[in-house]
Amino acid sequence: MAEIPEHATGLVLKAYKEPLVFEKFPLPRSAPTGTALVQTLVVGIRPHCREHFAGNGFLKFNLPFISGNSCVARVISAGPDAVALRPGQLVFVHGFGVARDDPVNTQTLLGLHRGNGLTAEGAERAGVLFDQWPGYWRDFCSVPLENCIALDEKRLVDELGYTFDDLMYIDRLLVAYGSVNAAKLMAGETVVVAPATGHFSGAVVEVAAQIGCRVIALTRSAKKLEPLSSRHANIVVVEVTGDRAADVAAIRSHLPSLKLGADAYIDVSPPQATGNSQHFDMGLEVLRPGARAVLTGALFTATIPYFSLLLRNITLVGKWMYTWEEAERVARMVEAGVFKLGKQAGHDSGSRGFKFEDWEEGLLEAEKAVEWGRHVVFKP
Ligand SMILES: NC(=O)c1ccc[n+]([C@@H]2O[C@H](COP(=O)([O-])OP(=O)(O)OC[C@H]3O[C@@H](n4cnc5c(N)ncnc54)[C@H](OP(=O)(O)O)[C@@H]3O)[C@@H](O)[C@H]2O)c1
């Protein structure tokens, strides 16, 4: 296990459209209360980094900015209040920042997106939290204790044969499981998911299939979904054509014949589908009475069939990210082999992990890796 060095080295964005620069940050001799000091083994690069670093993206952050929203890491030192984490422990450090003194109101995406409050005061509080915990594009990081999910290294690496790169995919499983759990899905139930070919939407399809649901995935391109759909017999793909009656009939042809509709619909639409989301209307239309609909994408607005939802007693749930319990459950399900990772799951973490020095190349590769299952990482 590494000693605590004098300094951590990280990649910093100092000005939009300017190259990232290396900076050194002093490290404490041991982890202070409430924190873990970790050595970063693998850290993700999101597809839209270049766009945001040019000042053109929708994510908010102040400059200077250290990116990096989740990592696989090893604990070097755990704060005096740590009761479970010990030096040497392999952890997945997620980036969903939750205020310790205001957990319901104040949450933020560390190293990714500062402002999330719906009011000015909410945004200010989220900003305080965001600024306190810089992103994980550093070789050693001080991170909130509660963001560290302990991983069973012997099980995952020695027995299941996963690499640390493979474990980075937990990032997507956490978000996907959050929405599958919000839909209260159980094995044997039928869920409609739309869209289905993105990083997160594909992961929702994947997770629902792996917990034993029948999944009807709506997409504009069945071919794009083949790498995922061909792996699971319980995923069927409906390619939407724009002819609503025909598309609804196609969805209904895959519903269990003894039920009046699907048990749940999970919407994972990106913002650009706002105003053009027939899949959303169809997802709601095919639900049985008493079903659940989860809104977990990023549509700015959508119209709902109020009276029809009311008559069917549909529960409409908004879901952002995941709880600590959900994150913990995902880790245990990965260890149990319920959620598969790496090659055996069809995931592709690129040809290699990039060194921080090769950040330009890494960002370019990440920009192209937008399909389900693909992810690009730094290995500092
Ligand atoms: N709730 C949360 O906690 C949470 C967490 C992470 C991400 N998100 C949100 O989830 C959304 C989806 O993430 P992702 O990574 O899966 O997204 P993505 O890669 O941005 O897009 C997913 C899919 O959306 C479809 N699409 C794109 N433009 C469309 C349009 N104009 N009309 C209809 N469909 C369109 C495409 O699917 P087809 O080609 O198959 O139609 C695309 O593959 C994001 O916007 C993100 O902000 C939410």
C-alpha cells in the first residue's frame, strides 16, 4: 500500500478553452474526521468533458475546476470517526454529494455539476458542498467517508476476475439501480424503458434485466442496442417509427397476455428529447392499473395524460441518483454476480486507461464512447 506523499497531483481547468494544467495539493499526514484519504486507481472521463471545458456545456462549475465524479480507489488513511473503513480497503468512491447537515434539501454532483438547487438558496448550499469536495482527477484525494463503498477485492478480482477498470462501471449501475428500485421492480415484472441506447438508459435496461424483469426497450435504433439486447433473453426491443398507433401495438404485443399492461415505465430521456418525446407518451399509455412511472432522465417539461393516470391509479415518481443503501446494495449484487461487469457483460473500457499526462487523448476517446457499455478511464 502507498505511503501518504507530501502532495497530491491533479488536473485542473483554470480557464475555459485553455489546456488543463497539473497542480500539486498538500496532503494531511492522516485523514481528518469525516474523510478518507484514498489513492485513486481508476477514475472516469465523461463524454461531454471537452464541451464543458470549452464553456459550452450545461453543467455548472466555478473555475479553477477539478473534474472527476467517481473513482475506484484504495484507502490510505481513514478519519478517526471511521468505523468500517481501514487502510488498504478497496472502495468505489461515488460523487453524489449529500450535505451532512441538510441531506434532504442539499445534494450535488461532486466534480461534475455545482448548481442543482431549485431556488437561489438551494443552489448556494449545493455550491458550498461542491466547492468543499473537489473532483477526483487527482492521484490522491480526500473524500467524504460516506461516499466510499467498500468492495470485496478478493471476491471481485481474484474470484470473478474483474479488473479495476471493470469496476468503474459501478458508476452507471448505481444510477440505474436507483431508478429500478424507485420503480419497485421485482423479478417477473414487465418494465418499459425509453430511450435505451445511452450510457445511463442502457444501464437501466441492463439492471432491470439482471434482476429478472421482462424489459421492453424503446429505441430509434434496434441495431444500436444489439450488443446489449443480444445478451439477455428477457430484453425485447421495439424500434419506434413515429407512427404512434403502430408503435403502441408493437409494445403491447410484448406485454404479458394475462395483464392489462406493463408494471412500470422508466423514462431516461435526455434534454434534447424535450418536445419530441412520443416514447414518453407511449410508456405511460401502456401501463396497467396500479403501475409505476419513474422520471429519471432530463426532459425539461412533458405533458401528462392526467385523467388517464388518475383512473389507472398510476404512481408517478421523480428519481435523482441513489441513496446510500442503494449504492451499498449494488456493490453486494456485483459481488454476488447478479450484476456482471467487464467483458463477460459486454462492457468496453477502451483499449487502455489513460495517464493524466495523456488527458487530451483521453478526452477525445471519451467523447466518442457514447454507446451503452462503453467507458473511458484515467489510470493515474
Ligand atoms: N436521474 C438521475 O439521477 C440521472 C443520472 C444520470 C443521468 N441522468 C440523465 O439521463 C439522461 C440519459 O442519459 P444517457 O447517458 O442514457 O443519455 P444520452 O446518451 O445523452 O442519450 C440517450 C439516448 O437518448 C435518445 N435520444 C437522443 N436524442 C433524442 C431525441 N431528440 N428524441 C428522442 N430520443 C433521443 C437516444 O436514444 P435512441 O437512439 O435509442 O432513441 C440516445 O441514445 C441524461 O440526459 C442525463 O442527464 C439522470
